[in-house]
Amino acid sequence: MTATEAIQLLEKFRAGKISRDKLLRAFQSAPIADLGFAQVDTHRALRKGFPEVIFGAGKTPEQIVRIAAKILECEQRILVTRIHGEQARALRRKFNRAVHHEAARCVTIEKSPLPRRPGVIAVLCAGTSDLPVAEEAAVTADIMGNRVERIYDVGVAGLHRLLRRLELIQSANVLVVVAGMEGALPSVVAGLVSRPVIAVPTSVGYGASFGGLAALLGMLNSCGSGVTVVNIDNGFGAGYAASQINALAAGEAQSSKAKVQRKLQAPGAKTQWAPGALGT
């Protein structure tokens, strides 16, 4: 459960809507579930605000389904990245709520969506060939409870395409900017906005792009201020980081932790808690 969901559970207990035993069971569950081939982190959402994400590459469909099933025993949502067709089909056979985002190469499963936090995450990409990475970032940010605006095919070869979306771009709390080739787009965007820019190099390009290395080096050497760079093709990492930044902008991180602590320390609280019991 997330910190927000933990707060809701504590409030239900204080209101007498759930028993002490049920509350204790929720917080006393083991932090790791041993599946033999995988050690599933069942407390990830409590520490990070979102459950463990499954990286599908290299895993069999059966392994992915078993990991997903274990996480969903105690969580409301899950994200699986870098999957292929057979893995997606196995998840959809097992879980009715599974949604295959083909362009992003992801599957999401939501029992109940997270409420949308204030603010917008803008995901930009230079060309249509960058869409798989851009969509991975967008799907990641979306399932983590953010409003996402997609602004695609706005590379520097036609700068007017970018400038016509400038009002929307400048209104975002954080921007994920995806580009291959020479990787120039994040530098251009960073010069137009006062918000953090997360640059994502892609492996799109001809021979001397060296599988995205040229774009990566270009972004690392950006003269635009406020540019942070993730690994080549790492749309997931960019979307996750953007969500964390947007949560800070919404004032969530410290307020959630403070609310949990206040609930546990409130006068007349019926239960004693060990330090660190909530992953703080």
C-alpha cells in the first residue's frame, strides 16, 4: 500500500470501521515474498509510493504472471515494462483488468486508479520513431497518478512544430523529452521553460549514432540549464522520476509522511508501533 492508503487504513481504524487485528495484519506482512526465482518486494509502495515494477525482458510469461499475482495480493495496481506478445497474452488471460499498451511495450493492471495529482507532466518526442520510448514514459507517469500531455513529432528539423505548442509546454511541472539522432531537442526545450527537463536519448539513428550514444553524449553536454539525462531508451526511468518531481510540486512527499506520523502519535492511539514499521 502507498503512504496515502496507509493513512486511510489508520483513519478507518480510529473510526472503528476495521478491527485492530486487521490493521496489524496489513502492516505486519513480510516485506519480501520468496518465489524461488524472484524475491518480491511487497513494501515497495509504502517506501516509494508505487509497487515494485516488473521488468519483463528476460523473464518467462509464467514468471511474470506469478510475480504480478503476488504483488496484486496486497496492491491495487501494477506496471510491467518491456514485454513481448506472449507475455502480454499470458497476463491478459490471468488478469481481466490487464491492459496491453503495445506502443509502450507495457502492461498495466489497476483495481482502482490513483487519484490524479495537480500539475501536468509533458512528454515530448522528436520523431515518430521515438514513440516506443516516449510512450513507456507516458504510461509510467500515467499509472503513477499524473496527468500526462503527449506532444509528439516536434523535433528540431521543424522547429515551428515545437513552438506552436509552447503554451502547453511551458505550463507543465516537469518535461520528459525523448530524442534520437543527435539528441538536440532537450537543449532547445530547456531554453524555453523554467521547469525540470528529463532528457531521454534513444537508439534511433544511422550508423554514427552508435545505438544512441551520440544522443546520450549530446544531452550530457547540453548547454540548456536544468537538464537531467537518463539512460538510452529508458522511458520508464524518465517517467518514474517525472512522477516523483510532480509529487513534490504537489506537496505530497513530506505531507504524507507527516500525516502517518501524526496518526501513529495521536493521543489515545490504541496501538503501539515499532520505529520504522511504516518504512520511514
